Amino acid sequence: MTGQDRPGLIGRDRARLWHPYAPASPDLPLWEVEAADGVRLRLRGEDGIRHEVVDAMSSWWSVIHGYRNPVLDAAARRQLESFSHVMFGGLTHAPAVELAERLVDMAPSAPGRPGLERVFLADSGSVAVEVALKLALQFQSTSGHPLRQRFLSIRGGYHGDTFAAMGVCDPVDGMHSAFPGLLAGNVFAPRPPAAASATPETVGAWASVLADIAAAHSGELAAIIVEPLLQGAGGMHAYPPECLNVLRNVADRHGLLLIFDEIATGFGRTGELFAADHAGVVPDIMCVGKALTGGYLTLAAMLCTGEIASTVSRGQAGALLHGPTFMGNPLACAVANASLGIIGDGGWRADVARIGAGLETGLAPALALEAVRDVRTIGAVGVIELHNAVDVTAVTAAAIRQGVWVRPFRNLVYTMPPYISTAADIEQITAGMTAAVAEVHGRVVHERVPARAGGAA
Ligand SMILES: *Cc1c(COP(=O)(O)O)cnc(C)c1O
């Protein structure tokens, strides 16, 4: 930029704003979004050149019904004309009550198992996780187990960026190893074997290590917290549904609460409404977020059993000790109700199956690239795993030239497309991802190995 020029929007951004997990830098790669509609974003680069791209990320897994969705737009407008916000202390309103009823109706259930019937509305996924952890501690101390203060998690997890949530993320690979002294000393079991290559023996071996760790620490553990079936931001690692039964049994044997963080997996993404439903397992506490409002507004929720709610309410504190200013925001709840209404129509199931099949076919050719270690799909999630770290800036730019928006991390280029993506959109996404990896990380093609041979560790 030369002295007199008024900087463009991107320059003004770089001078004033922080972006996620980014340095405050005059060189930060950024694209301006000028418009968004359906599955498409119109981007403007620093050079002024415009690109129309398919959003392969659903804006971090949230915009499942697409941008400017007429049903969600109408719900937001209707609520705006009524009221946008009121405090939730001592007041209530129809959008929050309806949302709680919808969530309880949809939540995983099984005969003979207490259902999830009480809902705490939070303003982000991380906060919902904080509330879940806090509730577990309050439950244990009220139940006569004040020494149960730690959490058991599995390696490779991601549960958010606030302090308690960071403390249950992967302790090494997480983005949070910069805060060693501040993170509580939680207990970690190995991650379960990869779904694609798991055998009864590897699952059994994992289960026995988990059982030993739980037994060794049972007197000091309050709860187990995991992302069921698919570890997202910790590495896009899918594991077998049987592992959820193992977690349920270990929790029951040692008096631990089982917390499922369904913030990434909830609302159909893995092919069932919740990832827990693949195993018919009901957790004691569940967190949802991300796609809850179809990506329109920030909202998350924590659900728990009636027994946990009544126990904590009888405790010394007489309350669950949390209450965000914007708790139960009516505008967000109204849009969430509209989004869950679309989910309730049931079309997502065929969409996710169709998208999953398209991702599997479309990404298969990437396995022939020398740089690629594994290609995998689960539900409407498609992952290209490289042997080495992705050149994020170069791959992002190459994908944009192919008409696709992706946000790779570590050694992963992945997609979680909106459920409204057409077959042509999915072809554009998979071809664009593959071409971008080939362009940046080398076109050398190796002898085509049988699919899955190099499965993820
Ligand atoms: C994104 C995510 C969170 C954190 O949600 P925020 O809304 O970003 O705070 C927690 N857990 C999982 C599994 C997530 O994917």
C-alpha cells in the first residue's frame, strides 16, 4: 500500500482485528465475503478479483441449510418484529420453551435408560462444555463424592477454547499446550482405533486399556467426556460405534457421568441424528452447538437427565451455577426452532447419505497422489489426510481458483458440505480439493494401493 491510498477492507481488517488462531499480522491471508447464497460465497481477493466458490466448510460445520435460507430468514424476521432479546433470569418466552421441547424430543433415548430431559441454553459450544463439566462436578459433590474433581477423556479430542474445555482437549496435539500451568490435570486414555481398520481385537485392546485407566483413577473422576464417533478439530478421526458402548459401561461401573460432546456431530452430520444413535447409547449429559441455528446465530445447549438436574438443584448451592447474559436469546432460539423444523422433516437423512456417497466417489482419486496418506468419509464428512502438514495458504488459494472454499488444518484437507449441496456441488468440492492438493503438494501419482491400505493411525 502506498502512503496516500485509503487501504481496502482487507487492509483495514489487518490493522485492527484478530482472526481465529491467527497472528496480528499485516500479511494475514484474508478474503472478503461480498455475498452468500445457498451453498455459495462470493469472495473478493486483495487483488480485487472476485471468485464464486462452493462453501465446502458450511462455515465451520454450522450452515447446514445454506445461506439466505428462506425458512430461517423468515423465522428471524418474525422474531425481530416481536422482540430480539430479553434476559432469561426470571423471564421466559416461547422460542426458548419450544426449543427445549424440540431438543428433548430429538435427543438420544433407549428403553430403560434415563432420558435427557433438562436443557441449559448457552451462547457457544465452549460455554456449553464448561456448563457440562461444572454440572458434573456439582453432581458428584452433591452426591457425596467431593473428591471426584477430574475428567477422563481420550487423546485427540477437541472440546473448545475456554479454560476448562481446553483442559479436556488433547493434551499434546491440542492448540493449548501453551498454557500448561493453567490446565487442570485431567486423565487421558488412548484414542480408539480408526473405524476403517478396527477389528474386534483392536477395539477389545483399547477397551481394556480404558477400563484399567478408569479403575486406577475412579475415586477422583467425575465424568468421561468425548466426541462420540468422530473426533473433529482434533484430527477428523472416526472410530467404531462399539466404543460408545464401552465408554457407557466403564462410566456406569465406576459411577462416572458420561458426557457426549455432539457439537460437531449433532443434527445428522454422521448419518444419524446424533452420533450416539449409531450405538443406541444415551449419555448422561450432551452438548450441542454449531449447526443448532443452521449457522445463523451463536447458540449452544447442554442437556442432562432429570436425575442430575434434581440432584444438583437439591445441593448446597441450590442451583446450577451458571447464567450467561445472553442466555436463551430469543432471536437465536427462533432460528434454531426453524432449523430443527427442517431437520424434523427428515430430508437430511437422504441428503447426508447422498452427499456421503458423492464424497466417497469424488475423493477416491486423491488416494493415488503421492502426498496423500489416507482418504476417508463418514456421513457427510470427507477427509484427505496428507503425510505432511498442509500448506494452508497455498491450498486455500488453489481451491478458490477451483471454485471451492476449504480451510485445511494440520495435515488435513476436509469438507463438511451443507446438506442442500447438489451432486454437482459435491463433484465441484471433491474435484477442487483433489486438484488443490495435487497442485500444491505434487502431482506424482503412486501405484494405486487398495483403498484403506494406509488407514489412519
Ligand atoms: C467447535 C466445537 C466446540 C466449541 O464450540 P464453539 O462454539 O467454537 O465454542 C466444542 N466441541 C466440539 C466437538 C466442537 O467441534
